[in-house]
Amino acid sequence: MTSLFFPMDDIIDSQVIAAISSENQIQEAIDSSCNVAFLLLGNILSLPHYVTKLKESNVRVFVHMDLVEGLSNDRSAIKFIVEKVKPTGIITTKSYIIKIAKKYNLLTVQRLFIIDRNAITKGLQMVSDSKPDAIELMPGVLPKAIDQFATASHLPIIVGGLIDTKQEIHVALETGALAVSMTSNDLWNAGL
């Protein structure tokens, strides 16, 4: 039996990912047991500082390209991210950005919003085409969707959104998620 290797499997030590949505959460993420952070804020001026601060504390950083102020979603934006910001990878909802980022050897996470069965079908098509390193499903409280993606895509699954308890973290992990991203810093040290 052939074993599949995904780089995301090697970098995620804590199965809880700090999803940072405000500047004051940066230090909280550093002080937590999370070794991966999804940076959901910033602009072209602040982003390099945020990423450097996290990386200096051995936190691997993924920049959410759709949420960075002052950058368009194009090849030049990815080039700027690679040369000036230097994160571990990026997150985006856009397949074409995943494809560009892969050419620059960034790890990629494709964020998908699952609202109905058609979103599952379309999402699986999108990831088959763009070939991200991992998928982030939102909201993360959909065990049936997590299981379907884990079975059909064989990519590492990260889930996020609407997760409020340790129980919901455990359910997501048990149904096939590699990790859970959340802005609720009360759960960043969930002790999994």
C-alpha cells in the first residue's frame, strides 16, 4: 500500500491552529501551544512585521490572501508575499491564486465554504483542479462534509468556523480533520 505524503502533515504539531483576526491575538498565539497560525488581518505595511514576529517564536504562518489590505489577488501579490513577507504559506478561496502560489513553492490552503451539497461537489472539483496542500472547510461543525472531503480528496483537511467547544474540536478531528483553526483563543490551549 502506497503512503501519501503531504507537507501539511509534517508542520502541524498542535491540532489547533491560531486563527488571528486582531493584532492583540498575535502575542496570545505566540504564548499558546499552537505552532501554526492563520493570519486573517494585515496590510502591505504591517504584514511583514506580524509574520516576522510569529516566525521568530517558531510559529508557522499562513497569510490569508483574500484579507490582506493593499494587495490585489494576482501574481505580483504572490511575488510580494514570497519576497517581502516570507510566510510558510497562504490561504485563499481562489483557485487561480493557489496555482500561482504553488509556482513560488508556497504551501497552500484552499478555503471552502460548505453551504449545501452542490458546494461539496464544486469544492471537490476546485481542489482537484488547483491542487492545494490542504483544504479548510467552513463552517467546521459539519462532520458529514468533513468525512466526504476526507474520503474523496485524500488531502489534509483543516476546519474552522462556528467551533466553540472542545467536544466540537474532537468531533471534527474524529471525522477526518487534521486540524481545527479558530479565532477563539480560549481554545488555543485545548490540550489535545
